[in-house]
Amino acid sequence: MRTIHIDCTGVTSPGAFWQRYLDAAAPEQADLFGCNLDAFWDAMEAGGPGWPGGARLVFTHSEALRPLKCRDGMSFLDALRRIATESTATRIEFT
């Protein structure tokens, strides 16, 4: 299993985060990936657009994401961590 490292240093918006993910992972069907948490879940758990293949994802410097918020005001980082915890098909880590 290959490991993909996504450096979160300097990420200041969810859009920048998704671009960083796409650049590092070069996932399947990147052009169809929805660049949101629901699309990320679908990719990680069901192999939908944006699936990184059978890779392990390691998001480094993830604390840089702490100021980011979801539309509902929830922490973007906490939402990503929830996906990582619940995902059974893709291993996701935060450092």
C-alpha cells in the first residue's frame, strides 16, 4: 500500500485544502470530485470520484486546519477526523 502525504501547512480555506488533496493524491476521476466532505466520504468509503486508490492518506501539519469551519460552523478538521475514524475502506491519519 502506498502512502500519500498531504501537507496542510498554509491551507487557509476548504477550497485550498481540496486542491492540496487533489495535487498530492492525483485521485481517480479528479475532475468529477465534488471538493466537499460528502464527496470525500464517498471517495474514501465507496471508491467514488476522488478515490486515491488503495493508498493510505497522511495529512501532515493538520493543526493548520483548526481555524477552518464547515458551513454549519463545525470544525473542518473535526469533520475530517470523523471521516477518518468511520472510514473502513481507506486509512486516513493526521499528524
